[in-house]
Amino acid sequence: METQGMEWGWELWQQAIKGIREKVQLATKFGLVSEDKLNTLTLKGDPEWVRMACEGSLKRLDVDYIDLYYLHRIDPKVPIEITISFEPCPPSVGAMKKLVEEGKVKHLGLSETSASDIRRAHAVHPITAVQMEWSLWTRDLEEDIVPTCRELGIAIVPYSPLGSGFFAGYNAREQKEGDFRTVVFPKLSAENLDKNEILRARVIAIAEKKKCSLNQLALAWVMHKGSDVVPIPGTTKKANLESNIGSVAISLSKEDMMEIEAAVPAHEVAGDRFIGSYMERTWRQLVTPPLSSWKGSEVQ
């Protein structure tokens, strides 16, 4: 996964997929632009930027096409219909649908998007996947977004399925240099950690009964939410990757799922998803303006 404006070592990605491109499902995002790492983030969903971002990704990754192209965050200044399909679309402008028609993108995805914007986007061009935070302590999308995706036949790709490492045993009290999790995620902050560790202890107890690790149980729970759910846990260690893979072998009954969910009730989870300005970039705060407001370059 790449993000415009951030350096993630493109050469390594090029080497990793060289010679096996047809065996790789490559997904990347655009729309969340940073000029100085995570300090200043700009949301961009205008058609001109869609093309510029895509061409940049193709060049950096040294590929001819992207399998799944996500809109990282919706632009509150641009109607979602314009970002997906700007008609009539000049040759120099590349709304997402046009990139599919040109063969530069195979499938379209959205990330951190409200149910209403998902419907509006899907009405213009089929949306293949929606990426949302979904874990034992972040389940608010189950009320509206999950049913909407299932009604429309859209896959759900949970990010942070392990609660930013919390349900993998992450020790927030031993923060290492460069680890910003305790600063960005209130659930991991000192004032909330004691309460949330009580919830984690309950899940650990269930994992012990199931004879699996904490991370394996948490991932198995996400995967058991439906065959259309494809979680993307992040890790930098091979041992953790292998442990995560082991979660596919864990079988959970309906009773198991109910017990796990009861161990982490929403009203007992301490802390919001993000701090301040980061929270303003979630699906609850972001919504695109109506199509009728578009006057060519900005909302009137």
C-alpha cells in the first residue's frame, strides 16, 4: 500500500513484484496528500488529481496497471460522483472510472466512507471494495456500512483488525522511538489504557480456552464476520505474519462469536478512534457535497 507524498521505499516494491506481476493483486490509495509526513494532510478528490496521482503510482511502482485503486479519503469539497466519473471528461482529466476504461486500473475502492457516499459512488461505477477500520473495539460500521456493502455486493477490507496491535499484545507503555500510536489513538493513551486492558484480558482468557494466541482469535473473529471480509493486519516481523496466517485455521461457532463480542462491549471501550484533526477524516465527519453543487472546479 502506498500513499502520495510519503516515502515507502518504491524500489523495494518494484523488486518484490518484478517478474511475478500477474500473480500479484496490487492495491494502492490516493486522495490523502502529505507534504511533511503526517503533520499536514490535505484531502484531494478532484478529477485532475485523480489522474496525476494514478500516473505517479504507476511510475513509482513500475507497473502498467493497478488491480484495486482506493480513494483513501473522500474530498469534502468534491461530489463523489465527480471523483468517480467526471462527464464529459477531457483527455487530460482522469476520474476513477476513466482510468478503468483506459486499463490503468482494474477495480475501484473507497476507504473510510459513509454509507450514503458508498451508494452514490456505486451508482456511477461499481465499487469492488470498501476499506474501513473494523476490530473488536471498533464495530460502529456494523450498523449501516456493512449492510450497505452487502446489499450492493461490495467486499469489506478491515484495516487495523488487531486494534493497532492492541489485540496482538502491543504494550503501549513501552513506546519506541517513531511509534506514534499512543499519541494518535486515544484508546492507547495512559488515561484509557487501564480500562481497555481489562477488555483485552477477557479476550486473552477466551483465546486460552480456544488454544490459540490473542492475535489469532481477534483476526479469526473478524474473518468470521462474513465471507466478504478480507482483513489486512500489518506487521513488520515474519513471526507475527506466520502467527496471523494461523488464524485461518481457527473455527468459531455462533456462541464463540457472541462470547468474544460480549467481552468487548462498545460502551466499555475507553477512548475515541483518533485524536482531534485525525477524527475529522473518518466516515462520520466526512461527506461529499451534492452533485448539483459542482461548478467545474469548486463547490459553490
